[in-house]
Amino acid sequence: MSTDRRTLLADAAIAVLADAGMRGLTHRAVDRAAQLPPGTTSAYYRTRQALLTALVRHLVALDQAELREMGARVPVLRNADELVAGIAELTEVRLTGEGRRRSLARYACAVESARHPELREILVPRENPARQSVCDFLAAQGVADPEERTVTLLACVDGLVFDRLVNGGRVQEGEIRALVTAALR
């Protein structure tokens, strides 16, 4: 079985989930989205759960690659302005284009993981250079428990992204600056 075909199917599954929701995620819908003959998806992923698991693994891999790349560009945050700029970039990526589709799929998978703990294990935030840069910056600023503060800050950013996906609009720099200021207190 071709890795490229599995990647194509996982990408198509993400698109179907983002566009049609969890109920629309079927083997046939993925076949259509991937422009492959009927039955192709079920040949690679026999069950809906296998398809969903492959989708989540691929989604996490894409997210982690994106975060590694962002973290590598600015491995050491020198000031709060750089942190605000980095978070602003992340929110913009998560709210536009393919990043928006991945965000929609990610939130649908997060809700589904409440009923399927095996998905939750895959979705758990992973260590990556971007997260570590935030934690290191907070530690360098003398923040008590920088690990916990990092988790809280990033959860708040995630909440802003979710809100804008649902209600429209963009995350404003002032909102990000307020979160960073709170994290530094």
C-alpha cells in the first residue's frame, strides 16, 4: 500500500470533515474528494474508525510540522512583541486557507475524542519548538510555573481561534497582547 495514497486519502478526509462535518465523513465521500474510484478508501481503511484514526494522525503530523517550522524560525523569543507576533501568525494560519480547514477538522475530532479516548491520545498536544520557545520565554521573564502558564496561554489562544471559526472575524493583536500580558503577570 502506497504511503502517497494514504496521504492523499488522509488529506481528502480532512477536507471532507472540514466541509461536511463528522456525519459527512464517509468512505465514499473521501473517495470522491480524492478523485479515486469508489471503494478505494475502504480498501485502505476498512472501518470508519480506522479512517478517523488515520485522519487524526495525519492532522497531528501536519500541525506538528507547522509548529516545528514556526519554532525553528524564532527559536529564542527576545521580548513580548516577538511572542505576540508569533501568536498572531499562528492564529492567522489557523483561520485562513488550508489552516482553516485543518482547524475545523481538529475541533470536530476533539469533540469526537470525548467518545473515543484512543483519538484523545493522538490529539494530546505534543512538545514542539514553538511551544518550548513560549515556555522558555516565560521562564526567562521569571514567571512562576512557566510550563503551566504556557499551557494556559496556548489554551486561551486556541479558544480565540475556535471563537473566530464559529463567529467569524480575525484574532486582533490587542487580544493577543492582553493574553501575553496576563501570562507574564
